[in-house]
Amino acid sequence: MDDDNDSIIIPEVYACESKSTLWLPMLYGLKGLLLLFGVFLAWETRNVKIPALNDSKNIGLCIYNVFTMSAVGLVITMLIPANQVVAVFLVPCICIILSTTGTICIIFLPKVVDVLKGHEIGRVSVMPTVSGTFCTTDGTGTISKCMGTCPEAMKLRELLRGKEEELKEK
């Protein structure tokens, strides 16, 4: 009771409930399938040769982070009595904020640190293709000198070294 106004505040909570128990397990199942699809994609891209694109370990860690926070949030939310409205709202919100912030940090912080340290500047990206090796310098898109990984490029490189040594001897 408020002494200034002589009024009583009665909080009301409106909640929507359903008698059907089908929807919640279906949603959890769909989200679980999406997490499994993310694990599959991370597994398939684990051997990518381009370091800037090989984030499969970080993606796996993000999936683990999201799964763990979802499971903890779900269990805690189910254990909280329904009349504690603030706690029922606060626990999922905290879990969502922690998992999304963690995911963003896991994915982007290593790249930001590399850029701030200057590791990305002037680095050559090498992409093997069917006909050889396609090389670009960061940001320009122009073909440049590179160290190819195909056997033909390695043979030509050895031949070039031999010719350079012959020229130095003369």
C-alpha cells in the first residue's frame, strides 16, 4: 500500500498456454536438427586450405556454446515456478545474450586481432583450382606471384631455381 496516494498496486501477469504438448518438442527438435546441420557443415569444411575461411574449430565451439547455454537455460527455466515472472523472463534472456555474445566473440575476435596486429596486410591468398593455382593479393583481386601447391608449379619452381643457379655460376 502506498502512503502518498492511498492506493494498492496489484500486479497481473497474462500468460498464453496450450493443452497441446506437441509444439514445444517439435521446436526443440527443429533447433536440434539445425545444430546438427551446423556440426555437419563444420565437419565438411575442416580441411579448407585457406586460413581465412577455415573456421570449423571456432564454429564447433560456437555450436557447443549455443547447445550448452540452451540446455542450461531450458532446465533452469523449467525448474523455476511460473509465479516468479521476472526469473522466468530473465534466465532465457541471459542465456540468449551470453550465447550470442560468445558466438560473435569466438568467430570475430581472432580476425580482429589479426587485422590489428597487421597479419592480414599484404598476405597472399592461395586457392587451388582444377587448372592450377589462383592467387590474389588481399583486397585487389589481381593475379600475383604466389607459392602454388600443385605438382606442376613445384616442378617449374625447381626448374627455375636450377636455371638461376646456372646463371649465377656464369
